[in-house]
Amino acid sequence: MNKYQFLLLLLSIFSCTDKPTLPEEQIKKDPIIPHTSLVLLGTIQDAGYPQIGCKKACCIDVFNSTNIVREVVSLGLIDVPNHHTYLFEATPDMVRQMKRLTRYEQSSEKEIVDGIFLTHAHIGHYTGLMYLGKEATNAKEVPVFVMPRMKDYLTNNGPWSQLVSQKNILLNELADEKTVTLSEDIQVTPFLVPHRDEYSEAVGFKIKGPNKTALFIPDIDKWEKWEKDIIKEIEKVDYAFLDATFYSGKEINNRDISQIPHPFIIESLEKFKNLDKENKNKVIFIHFNHTNPVINIKSEEAQKVMKAGFRIGSPNDVFEL
């Protein structure tokens, strides 16, 4: 063997293309989801947790920890028979959320989802689109499903307009109560909800799968402001992912709570108290502000919610459709 052959042999042995051998406990095995399902990828309100500038106890421990990860509200849809994945919301945490979602779809090599549905133009719900631009993945025509005002906002305001002009995203216009068919077994229907609409309208989504149906309303001002009866809407579906930004008004002592209206959990508990056990169990609370005590599942408030028969959303919970 000459010197040149010896060098080639060494390169083949130590090439970075070889898979490293790791202790079994270091190898993360991705879960296998065998049926069309929804995955809760995040549960926190737009500004994240911990929140910028927060000096309260709810944030200090998280700032000082390297182990606590809580991401902004996002729902993933896995269409198993067709090997497709979809995101509901493009959050600031979309990079990690999309990676987890596409890994759940075991048969595909795709790193980018097959579509993204947006509810409205507040920072936790659309700004993750930036990672589809040329500074990041430089994606090619990712379908993004939006209402008319949201389409206008993204088309006519930078830097989002560059995503449109460079064809990183392909905007698909939605209409109130008009169903989008994703496959033979999956349909998505947007519906308008009352919420602060500085830049776009706000919607929730009804997601119909092969066997079950879900309601996704991460943001709404108050249940009483909605023209629909939330009780009846819960009864029509199998899962109801609902806005639970604040537990009560007491936790916000440095802001005018009237300027950031949401249904308090204590209000929802009162409104939903006459639901039977089966319907109460459909309710999954999401979209928690950093001050919301139910983030700590062991808190007195969280225990009260669960004792009343409702659920508190946790990251990576899977719900079969």
C-alpha cells in the first residue's frame, strides 16, 4: 500500500459521513404516530416564557435554568396516509416546532411542512415566517393559508412582502366559514372571532379528521363578544383548544387589563360548569401568559382546573383525529 492509498484509507475511516457511535441513553428516538393526529407544539402566549424584562418569580427561575423550554402556541397536523404535515401558526419558535413535527412523519425526508395556517397578525402567530426567507432556508412556495386582510398585510409590508415576491411562500386566501380540503379525510374551516384587529382579522379553525374534529381558538377577546355560543361549539367537536391567556385579572398588576382582553380561566370555568363530564374533558386550555399559574401543573390553580374536569395543554400532547 502506497502513501496515497494509506491516506485514502484513513479518510474513509474517520470521515464525518460515518455515523457516530453514541451511548444508548444519548440517542433520542423520535416517537412514531401511526394515525392522523394533532400535536400540541407550544402552549405559551405570543411574548414567550420567560418574558422579556420580567423580574417576577414566575420568570426568574426560568431565566436561571437551562432545562426549562416552553414554546409559543402552535398546533401540528400529521396526515399519516398522505405523508403530509401542516402547522397552525408560524411562531417565533417555528424552527424547533417544525423540526419536531416533520420528524413525527416517519416516512418523509421533508424538513418543511406542506402548509401553514395563520390565525392573525400578532407577533406570536406569524413572525416565524421569517425563517422561510433567503436569510434562512430560502423555501420554495410553501403554502400559507390566510384571511384577506392578512394576505394584504403580508403582501404589502416588508420584510414579509419579500417572502411573497421571492416566492418563498405562496399565499392561499381563506374565507369565513369556507372549508379547505387537504385530503379525502381532512378539512379545515376558518371562522372569524372578535379580537384586536390592528393589522388583520382574527380567526379560529375547525379541523376535521377521519374520525374526530377539533376546535382551535388561541385568541379571542371574550366568549360573550362572539356571535356563536362557545358551549354549543364545544359540544360539536371532540377537542377544543381554547384561549386561556390569564387565570384571572389579578396576575396583571402593571398593565391595563382592558387593553388586552381575553377570557380568564376563572370566567371559562364558570361558563362551562354545566357541561357534562364528557364535554368538559374536550376542553384543552392553551395560550398561557408567563404570569399564568397553571403553567406549573402542580400549582393550586392548575389542580383546580383539572379537578373541575378540564385539561391543561402540555407540549407534545398528541390527539388522534
